[in-house]
Amino acid sequence: MKDQRLKIVNYSLLLIFLALLIYASLGLSPRGDLNSWVNREESAAHSPNAATYYIRHAYHDTHSPNMVTAILADYRGYDTLGEETVILTAGIICFLLLRRERRKTKNSKNKEIKAEK
């Protein structure tokens, strides 16, 4: 009975979230609309849009013909380095945890073998 109520609550929350996503997407401009606020040269505060600056000045500032490389390696270099550090740290932690579990199972098997003898 309790499981049935939890399923009803979960599905209700899922439907509410789906309705909220649909409602929010109705306010978006159509794809490829040149008059959309994303495609404007200036933001709503009349400051230059970062994407426009990157597109116009990427080669001149970085001397790299690849715009994606210029943005990730030069403009956002420290941010990218931080993200890579987090991923590396998470990978090392996972490796250490899995290695620790493997040692525990090997030690328990060795103890069982010694106990049998």
C-alpha cells in the first residue's frame, strides 16, 4: 500500500516537472531566429555579447585557426584546468576506493584458505 502511494507521488511529481518544462519551452524563440536575444550583437544591458567577441577576435587574439581550441585553451584556460582537476581527483578517488575493496576481498579469501588448512 505504501509503495503504491510512493509511485503515485513520484509519477505526479514527474508530470508536474514535465508540464513545467513544456511551459518554459513555449517562451523560447524559434530555432534559427535571427532576431532572438541570443543572436544579438549586444546584450540587454547594451554590453557586447561574449560570443560575438570570441567569433570576431579568436584568431587575432590566440593565433589559432580552430575557434573551439582558442576558447577552451586561451579564453577559458583556468576554468578548463579546474574542471580537469576535478575529474582527475574523482578518478583517483574511485581508483583508490575500488582498489581498497579488492584488497578486502583478497584478504578475506586468504583467511578462508588458511582457516581450511
